[in-house]
Amino acid sequence: MKRFTGFVIKEFYHIFRDYRTLLILFGMPAVQLLLFGYVVTNEIKDARIAIYDASKDEVTRKISEKVLSSGYFILEKNLKNYAEIGPTFREGKTKLVLVFGSNFAEKLQREGKADIQILGDASDPNTANILVNYASGIISNYLISVNIEKVPMRIIPEVRMQYNPGLKGVFMFVPGIMAMLLMLISALMTSLSITREKELGTMELLLVSPLRPIQIIIGKVIPYVLLAFIDSCIILGMGNFVFGVPIQGNLILLLFECLLYITMALSLGILISSITSSQQIAMTISLMALMLPTILLSGFIFPVENMPVILQVLCHAMPPKYFITIIKDIMLKGNGVSFIWKETLVMMSFTVIFILISIKKFKVRLA
């Protein structure tokens, strides 16, 4: 029994001396609990909205104040005319627009009812539906608080969903799945391809060949560029023809952005391969560092605005976040370069940074 007890104690010593085992045992559950606890929620707060008030009377002012004081909404801008609604939605910041008709208070007093439009950006249908329900509920509560007269007043919200009138979930999932699959295929396959050469000992043989190291890396990457690009075309085609996801914008621009994202993901795969020595480690890093963050921290399913500030900062360091925004802007909103140039520059910057770090790490490991 003493021998067995000594053996168990020895195993504890081995575990406590290995920081990687401790990290997996205690670090991963804590991190995942924090991520899921803060990210996985249906509550939405601080959503940016715009208001077009053609009446500008006391009632519309009170309703606007009640909406903005609820904690769910932040005023992005006051619109000067109805024509500004489309460009405002296309900028991507505004999630909801309230439109008050002219003579709102007068109609409410004289006819006992008045109309208000609630317009939602349904490129993210879940968020749009929740925000519309929030706004409708706040307006209903306002009416309950003022309906003390014999003739009750009614405000009838006219709800309209922009870019996705049917609130189809596939309009949200196609861009997100596309970002996740291209990231995994490009980064994971590239990292495994290069680490495989290291494991088999054939990387040294390649390096002493007439080809330069940069030519070897490019030669390894080109097949995956072509294959991943074909995958992107298949996803776009199935999304459009099978699920009815429209392509409102320029197709050439859309394909260029896909190619840029694939290049960025491949450069990340090269970076992972440059800091790992085995396929198992490369696969673990790729899956842990790419799949979970792409799902949780890219805005794919859960709105970034709901998260704590620290997680929002992490979200802005996730390349898939920018690609999903670009895909939605081009496919659903028909936006051009003037609307997505910032996200495009960010993805280009990620690509350059990953390549420069990879080159530096590659040279160090060769030395």
C-alpha cells in the first residue's frame, strides 16, 4: 500500500511540475466558463439606433427619451429626412431606426391613434428581432403610463426588416460559416503541411534543394489558396442557389475579399507552423486558437456590443470579425469599397504582420 501511495504522490508531483498540464486542467475550464458566461446571452444592450422625428412634438420627445433611457439603446444620430435611413443602415453601426410621422401628437389626441415605424437591420435577424421587441415593449409601456383618459390612445408600430424581410437565419449563418470554414481549412491545412515536413525530416532536404526557402513556402501554400478559393465559390454558390442568400453587391469585389481572407488565413497557418514542431501541436493550436474564437468572438452568433470591454478588445483582434462584416455588407446590403475599405485594410494588415513574424521565426529556427 505504501508503494502505491508513493506512486500516486509521484504522479501528483509530475502533474504539478508540468505547467502545460496545469494550464489544461485549470486554465481552460476557467477561460471557457468566462467566455461562455459573458458571451452566450440573448440580452442586448447599448445597441445604436437612429431617430427620424418629422413631428418634433412633446409626445415624440418623451417616447424617444423613454427608449434611450431604457439601457438597451444608444442614439447614433438624429436623421434630417427619410432618405437618410438607407445610407445610415449601410454604414453598419445603426441597428434600429425609429420613424415618427408628422403631426404625431395631434393625431394621437384627435384620432386616438398614431403610427410609428420601427426599422431593423435584419442582416443579423436574431438581434433585429430582439431589438424590435424591446422598442415595441417600451412604446407599449409608455402608452400604459399615459392612458388614464376615458378614450385610450393607441400607437401602432409598423415593423419593417431591412435586407432580410423574412428573418431567415441562413442570412446570418452563411457568412459566419464561410469565415469559420475558410479559416480552418486554410490555416489548419497549411500548418499541418509544413510541420509534416519537419516531423518526417524532409524539410532539411527541401532547404538544401535549388529552391529558395521563400519559394518552398509559396509552393506549399499555392495549392491551398486554390482549393480554399474553390471552397469559397462553392459556399457562395450554395448560399445563393440553395438557400436564397442574395448577392446584392459586386461579385468581383466579393471574390477578391474572399481571396484576401484566404491569404490572411494561410499566413496565419504559416505562423503556426513556424512556432510548432509537430502536427499534433499545430492541430491543437489551430483548433483552440481559431475555431472557438471564430464562433464566439467574431460577431458570428453573439453581438459584440453585449460583451465586456475586455472581450470587445479581443473581438477587434479577430480577423473573422472583419470578414463577416465585409461579406454581409457586400452580399446583403450591396455596399462597395467606400463602405468596407477599413475592414479590408485591417485584413491586409493582419496578413502582412503574420507573414513578417513567420519569416522572422522561420529564420530563427533555421539558425
